[in-house]
Amino acid sequence: MFGKRGNEGPGKSGSMVAPPPSAASAPAAVAPRPAAPEVLSEPARDTSGSRQQVTPPPLSPQAPARKRPARTELYYDTKSQVFSALIDTIDLSQLAKLDAESAREEIRDIVNDIITIKNFAMSISEQEELLEDICNDVLGYGPLEPLLARDDIADIMVNGSGQTFIEVAGKTIESEIRFRDNAQLLSICQRIVSQVGRRVDESSPICDARLPDGSRVNVIAPPLAIDGPALTIRKFKKDKLNLDQLVKFGAITPEGATLLQIIGRVRCNVVISGGTGSGKTTLLNCLTRYIDAHERIITCEDTAELQLQQPHVVRLETRPPNIEGEGEITMRDLVKNCLRMRPERIIVGEVRGPEVFDLLQAMNTGHDGSMGTIHANTPRECLSRMESMIAMGGYTLPAKTVREIIVGSVDVVVQAARLRDGSRRITQITEVIGMEGDVIVTQDLMRYEIEGEDASGRLIGRHLSTGIAKPYFWDRARYFNEEKRLAAALDGMERGKD
């Protein structure tokens, strides 16, 4: 079944016998290796499957990867020869029909035969490591697979073939993972982005994409990236976080979590504000869990990251221009189209331009409970950025009119922050309540105050109530029969203050 393609070589009868030594002994077999991963990109992934199907067995999602010895030129030379012999032996069209686990076993058998025939001097552990690398090259994302298998990593940052950093527990550390060369790294980047119909090369060197599990991917390739392709992956946990887990991690108090549940439940228009890596998307996912199952939700994103649990969800994604510069679909196009799709809630993954005006219009014209995220460091700065983004769209409205639109649309701003010790906290829950003259009036329902740090450098702080007993959305909570729970949560926050 996996014999050599065509009617030549020792595998023509359908056997899985490895080729004779001459099949990969020529030095020329090593030279074209950078192109090999591209050849395998067609059968390499099944996008409908789970990431766990291709993760290497020795790694536990909760355990750190084992320490690997530094790769040498001899190792890469041996791997190239084995890889070349494998490609000459195996039938890729037949391999593509197998599930990942069966394909691994087939590759394992052939690689072991190749090592035996070519008489490579390798220990059992070295053979297992070589086999793992080759399986990852054929079936997955090469050296990235061990990192993608770990659930404790938040970000993977590849700075060219020779340097890879990861973020674990809020701290950035260097990983021992390396790529053979920049050609292999670029090939893996192309494999990732091609799964969502995008491309990255010299003519289109910047690309946003996603992995099958929703993890966010950004690639910037030469000539813009001087030292080789730069790949950044924002990983999502396999077990999605919820507000109860955020309470456990100290990101919010139980009473604050209840307050957020009520805000999501009673259809407040919410903007989640925060800096890069502060957990805005995670918090947005948490809030959407409290949307009623019967509501029709439409999401608009640059790269689809949100993973809503409701049954009635329509997911939309922007499209970059093609190589001729045509065919681009912007976030604003998606938000405008949402209004024709009978949405009950519109969720915008990230607002970063003139589409904020269309989102505010949607919030103010019957689509209560809409949500979005914005990059800003404080709730007040978030509102100012909305004004700026509306101006970016070319609107010549008076400043007071723009602020009146914002006040009439946004009910609550939830501020998330990544503190200097790497921890993430919900630092403010702020209501937008009206205007006094030309100034937008807000009031904090809860805020986080830092009180110091412990001996290990971890920041110590607590969430405090601001003493507001009856928030501005009280009537809305009463309409949804949530006023008793809201009052209990505010009372609990006030008691916690003491």
C-alpha cells in the first residue's frame, strides 16, 4: 500500500520495504531538503481533527518538555538522509488516507528499516527523537509540535530559525527548540496559513492566520523580517477558561464574577479594554457563556478566535486583499453586513478602526448586549480611543455628538491588565452613565488596588468596591429579574472592602 510511487524501486509490489542504501546516499539528496515540507503539506493536516491527534506521545500537556540536546550538523545531515529515503519509499496519497496514529506507526516502521539498512550509529533514545522529529515534519508543524502540545504555554515567539521564546506563567523564557534553517521555518509558516486560505512569501510577507484549535498566528517573512521569518502564536488552552477559574486564579473576586455574569445576562453593551496580552479575548469568551442559548449571535473577527458555546452562532472573518490588491473584506464590511443578518447580539473580536462607529450604531439601534474589545490602558482612555477611531473613518461630526453616541451605546467598560509580575487581573468595572457638558461621566463599580509584593516578587493586591449600591443598569437588571442577585453581589463586594 505504501510502496514507492509508480512502478520503480523495491516497493512496486506494494510492500513497505525501505530502499537500498543508494536511495538516499547521494549528497544531492540533502541539498533540496528545505522544499520537502512543502511537498508534504497536502496530506499533512486534517483541519477537522483535534490537535491532540498529532501531539507527540512522550509529552504531557501539563508537564514541561524534556530537555533536548543541542542539534548538530551531523544530526541534521542524518535526518535529511533518512527523510529523503522516507519520501522516496512512502506513497503520500495512501498515507493521507490514514488517521494520524496509524500514519505514525507506518512511518515508524519505515524509518527503523532505513536506519538499519544505512547502518546509522544511534542509540534507542536518539532513534526515538529522530522518529518524533520526522513524524512532526510529515504530520504536523515540525519542531513546533512539542510546544503546541503543552497546555501551560500562552505564547510561542519564533525569531528566525535559531531562536524560540515561550511565555509560561506570565514569564518569557527561551526554549531549546530550533529549526534546521529559515527555509524549514518559512515552509511551516506557509503550511499554517494555507489552511485558512492565506499566503505568506516575499510578495505578501505579512499574514494573520489561526490554527485548527483557534490559536492566533502572525507571520512576518523576509525581506521585512531581516533575520528570518518571525512567527508568533497566541495559544489557547484546550480547557477553556470560565469566570469560576478566573476567581480561582485571583483575577476577580467571586462577587465581581457574579457582577460580570449579570452584566452579560441582562444584555448590557460591553467593551473590554486592555493592553496586549492582558486577556481581553479570554474574558470576552467568559462573558459570552452567560448569553441565553436561544439568542442569535454573530461574531466578526480578523482571525476567528472566539469559541462560543451557544447553538445559534454565525462566525465571520475578514479577508485580506489578493496578490492583485483586490477582494479585501474589512471588519467594517462585516459589521455592516451583520445588521442585515437579524442578529440579537453582535460580538466584534477586536475593534481597531472606523468599524467602531458601525458597532456603536448597532448597539444603539436594538442590538443590546453587543460586545467588543479595544486596546486601551484605562476605561477613560478606551472612550477616548473610540472618538479617535471614529475620526479615522473620515466622519466630521462635532466632538460632543460623537461622545453622545458613545454614551448612548456603551453601558459598561471592563478593564483587564497584565501586571509586571506576569499575572492578569480585572482591574476595573466601569459604567458609562451620561454627560455633563462636553465630558463623559463614568463611575467605577469595582477596582483593583496593588498593596505591595511578596518575597518572590509577586504583586499583592485586592479588589475593592467603590460603594455604589445601585448601578446605572439597575432597571435593566430588574427587567431580567436579576436585581436581587445584583444587590447581593454589590453587598458582598462592600463587605469584602472591610
